[in-house]
Amino acid sequence: MTPLDALLEIIRSEGVDRIFGNPGTTELPLIDALAEAPDLEYVLGLQEGSVVAMADGYARATRRPAFVNLHVAAGVANGLIGMLNAKRSRTPLVITAGQQDRRHLLQDPMLSGDLVGLAGSAAKSAVEVQHAHDLPVVLRRAFAEAVRPPAGPVLVSIPMDLLAEQTDVAVPGRSPIAGPGAASGVERVAKILAAAERPVVIAGDGVGRDGAVDELVTVAECLGATVYHQPMNDWVNFPGTHPLYAGMLVPRNAAIRELLSGYDTLLLVGCHAFMPHHYTPGPAVPEGLPIVQLDADPAEIGRNFSVELGLVGEVATTLRALADALSGRVPAAASRTAAAGAAAERRRSQADAAALAAYGPAPLDPLAAAHALAAGLPPGAVVVEEAITVGMRLRTVLRQDRPGSYVHTVGGGLGWGIGAAIGTRLGNPDRPVVAVLGDGCAMFGIQGLWTAARHQVPVAFVIMNNGEYRTLKDTLDESKSRSTALGSYTGLDLAPPALHWPSAARLFGVPALRVEKTGELRDAVASAAGLDGPLLIEVPITSHGTQP
């Protein structure tokens, strides 16, 4: 079997059915071979950042590693943003990149470069294959490493002449790996939690990634514990309408510390140590708060603060065992749940009332736009969100219960949303997908619209257009050290000239419309259930808006 045949055999056996890529000369052997491989669909993107974002969304939707093919040093450099996002969000990707022909690498030919060095900090690992007989082993290792906690992108650089060799190579079989099972120490954790009078749970993205939402709900109900999402959560890790759910933590240490001071025991599950955004002095947890931490990645235990007890194991399996150990041990659980439910209902009613009061004609208030969008979501919809200003408001009015219904990246590399929405729908063809995008974010990944049109991917791309980098202005306005006058900014405006999103969509072959009222937005979003191709919806919003 040739190296190229071996590559195709391995990716098939690893469950790959789509290759996300943007080809060049070093990929021509692969592109030629794919003409004879109808079972492997090549999803073409016009820019590598969009390509990696598509694979990110696809991997999350299918819950298996996605396969990406990039072109030489420049392609890897363009794909670095997507790799950084995937690494931070712990999305398993196997990325191959075509290296220049080894027979003249010494001459520093055009397109060559240190692919491994480029990808080193953005990927979980990176390696360049030097011998044809090593390629199958390296690829098997890459797939295994991509899913091993903490999951992430793995890059394999393959010189083009190696891929074209006619050398006979052996293909090792796939090695199924049994999970570690439940962590030890569950009974000790149950004892600590059962003794708490004011327990609190922080649901990290490890819960959603590991499919452990139902198990965490059972544990929380056994305790009657209030549950918060980690800051800027990427997944639905706890049902949004559950009486014990209290919302998302603000990504600032001081705010988290103040909130947690009202509790006497913390259960931290699958969370990457809170990840603050803006700096505030001091730690995220109050001094002396007993913490019990559960994670599939041993490096997370006690990473930023000491814990009373750390558990390492499969999240879902361990939570199931913990629920069994807690069953019937906390008589106050029912009354705690009732009290938390009443408080949650008051918060939700207040948020809805504030949003409804802000309803009006275009440009829409950002909170009103978020509320109308949430109200229009069709049953079973998946929201892919990359809208910094509106996104924070959306989280206060969006109450999704079904796992996999919310997709976000904590990586922060802009331009991810359009590609991720395409990959999400390709991997989850039975669920409507609505992408909520800020105009500034969407400009970084606008090339992805072409792929949506080419493959007729039925995604509703909702562009929240305020014509500015609003979050940066808000940060400046809040800064105590700001010396310039409010309302005076440099480099933070996208108008004039104003971006006209319907024109941009039509350039790439995507139909578009502009809404002027909240009712129109609600109805347009509802139409996502019946789409047979992509649709872009432009939503003009105000600069300043109502706070939830």
C-alpha cells in the first residue's frame, strides 16, 4: 500500500467522511486521489481560517475528530487562528499540511517553511514526517492524541514527494481505547458535599463535551445546589430552564469571588479554572472555600487554587457514581431547589421584562434583538454564537435545555462563527442552525459564506450590525485611567462607509434580507427550520443598549 493509500485507509477507519481544506501544489497528490474516493467529500473553503473553523464545528457536532488539509507555511499561518480556538475549546482535529518537496528543501524554495515551528504553540502537538513508512504510525498517533484529554488540534506536516512515493507501507490497525471509568474517592466527595449547607456547582465545558449534562443535573438535584455555567461557556452544560440554574459567571475574578462568598462548598466540574477576561485583583475563589474538583484532565486539578479533593476520571461516569452516593443523604435538597427555582424565575422574568421594554423599530436595541432572536428559534435549533456585544445579552434570555444547542469558542480568534456554523450543520443535518454574529467578528471569516452557498448548507447567518467595535468602546469607557473624552475613539468604527451585508452575501451567492422590526427578526429566525440553503439576515442595532 502506498503512503497516499495508507492515509486514505487510516482516515476512513477513524470515521472521517469529510476533508476540510484549501489546496495548493503540495496537496495535488491527495486531490488527485480523492477523485477516485467518492466516500470522502472534500469541503472547499476559500481561506484557511474558515476551513479550520468549519472542521471545529463539524467535530463538535459529530463528537469525533475532524480532518483538515492545509497548504504549506502560508496555509498553516492562516489556519493558526482556528487552531488556537480549537485548542482553547478542546476540539479534536487532525490537521495535515503539505510541505515542499524534500529534494530541494535545502535551497529554501518558495512556499517552504517551518510548519512544525509555526504550529507549535497553536496545536496540541506538531510533527513532520520524514519517511514514508512512518506516515501510518504518525497518523494513528495523531488521531489518538487529538481526543486524549485535553483534546485539541494535532498537526502533521507531510512533504509532497513523500505522499507521491510508490513505496509499500504497512498500515497498523486502529486501537480502541477504553476510558478510565469513574474516579476513585467518590464516597469522600459525597461526604463533603452532603455536609454543606450552601453548596454551589460550577458546570464547565467538560460536562457538555463529555455528554454528562443529565448526570450533573441528578447530582445538583441530590444536593439542591445552585448551578452556574463557567464564564463564556462553549456548550450547554446545564439546562437553562432548570430551577437550580442561575446563569453564567461573569469572567472577572472579583465578580466570581464576590458571588462565591455566599456559599460554603463548591463542586467544580470540567472547568478550565474560570478563565477571566478583564483583570481584577485577587483570586477567583474566596479564601477558605472548600472546593471539590472533577475533571478528565489531571492537569486541571488544583491548577490555580488548592482543592479539598480532586477527582480524575470520566466526567459522566463519575457523576453517575456521585449521584448514587448522594441519593437520599441531603434532606434539605427539595426545599433548596424550591427556593432556587423561585429566585431563578424572578431573574428570568426581570430579564424578559427589560428586553420587551426595549422593543422598537430599527436600529434595534441589542437586548431586544437578542430576545426576539431567542423567541424565534425553531424547535431543536443550535445557536452558534460569535457576537461579543449581543452575545452577552443573548445569554441572559436564551434558555436552552438540549445538549449541543449552543456552540461558542472561548478561544477568542475572530472569524470563527461563519465556518463553525457551516461545520455544525454539516455534522448535524437534522437540526436547524442559527449563527449569531457581530459585524466585526463576521468580517474576519466572511469567505465562509461561499462554502455555505457552494454546498447549499441551510444556516441562518444573523449579522448584528452596529457599525463599530462596541465591546472595545465599552471597555475604554469603563476604564478609570481613560484620559480621552467619552465618545471619542480611534480605529473602532466600521462606518462610514457602512458595511452593507446583503450586498456582501450576494457576492458569495447567499440570499439576504434586512429586518427593521423585532417581529421581523423573530419570524426570519423561525424560518431557519425550513431553509434549503443559506440565508443571511442583517439586523441593524443601536450602539448603546439596555442592560439585562
